[in-house]
Amino acid sequence: EAQVTQNPRYLITVTGKKLTVTCSQNMNHEYMSWYRQDPGLGLRQIYYSMNVEVTDKGDVPEGYKVSRKEKRNFPLILESPSPNQTSLYFCASSSRGPPVSNEQFFGPGTRLTVL
Amino acid sequence: AQSVSQHNHHVILSEAASLELGCNYSYGGTVNLFWYVQYPGQHLQLLLKYFSGDPLVKGIKGFEAEFIKSKFSFNLRKPSVQWSDTAEYFCAVNAAGSGTGGKLIFGQGTELSVKP
């Protein structure tokens, strides 16, 4: 089954304790992206990757890191989490074509609480 | 910079009522347009998309949307809602381009509550 998976689904942590949220897709997609969802703000892009070893900042990259060493995986790293990073996080992937799609497939989400 | 605006933050309807959710975007070039739905506790799922061609697009579960280029709008409609349509709806836009994948710019979301 074609899917994007994220782990963990729920995480409660404390300020400053490094954490990693994993994201994996099995559709051979080149493009992967991380978003955070906050009430009243919709989804905002954190980082994206056009392909292996190619990553770039989105709209809200502060406090986050990513890596893309393999095509299928795109982990999100919070080196020193702070309470303002409490949010719902989504990973997404899409094909760069052909055929050109631009439709992004989303993972199930990771609900992060930073105390 | 691209932006997407959804006019209604929370819509409450009774079953069988008609639905229209507004979405306007700001971008001067060619765009791809999407509506996603997020049911309570679930991830985003694609309802429908517009890339080119007929501006009236039909999606899953009886939803449709009309792209009006002159108004920079992509409103979502359904003639008769059901209780199971209770969800949050997101309009999203990205700049069209061959093989770019592409960043999605999302609207703030509209929460739809359908009363049985």
C-alpha cells in the first residue's frame, strides 16, 4: 500500500531534550516536506527536500533540522525543543514526474507536546 | 509572495443543506489548486485538484470546486452535506511547473460542523 508513515504518533517531552520524528514513504517520491499545523494558521512548511542530499528551508525553519540521506526517509530533528514547538506535524511527499502531479501525500501526523 | 485566504473559519450546517466554502489566492502565475479534508484525528486527504482544463472539477464524496481565474478563486461546493462531512477543509495552492513537486501554500482552514 502506498503510504507515508511517521513515528512516533504522539510525543510528550521536556524543553531542551533532543528528539527526532521519522518520516518514510514507499512511493519513490523525490519531493518530501515537513509542515506544522497550528489552530487558525493552517499548515506551514518547515523544510522541504527536492531529492537526496537536497534540502531547503520553508516558511518556519527556526529550531528545526532535517536530513535526506535516502530517498525514502526524511527525519525532522529538534535539537533543543521549546514549548512554542508544541504542534501537530505532518510529513508529505510527492512525485516530480513524469507524470507531473504536485499532489502531496500526507502522513498520519505527529502530535508533539514540549513541556 | 503567495497566500491563500479561506473566508469562513467555522461553518455550521444541518444535514442536506448546501455547502460552499470560499478560497482566494494571490499569485500572478499559473497555479495548481487543491482542496484537502482532515477528518477528526486523521491526516489530510485530497478531495480534489485542478491543474488545467475544465475549471469545474469533481472530487470524491460528491464535492466539486470551480476555478475562476479572473477572481483568483477556487470555491468548494457540495449540494447536500451529510453528518459524515464534519471535518476541517483546507484550500492549498502551488506554483505550476513541470516536475517541481512543489511547496503547498495552505489557507487557514474551515471547520465544518454538520448537525444530524
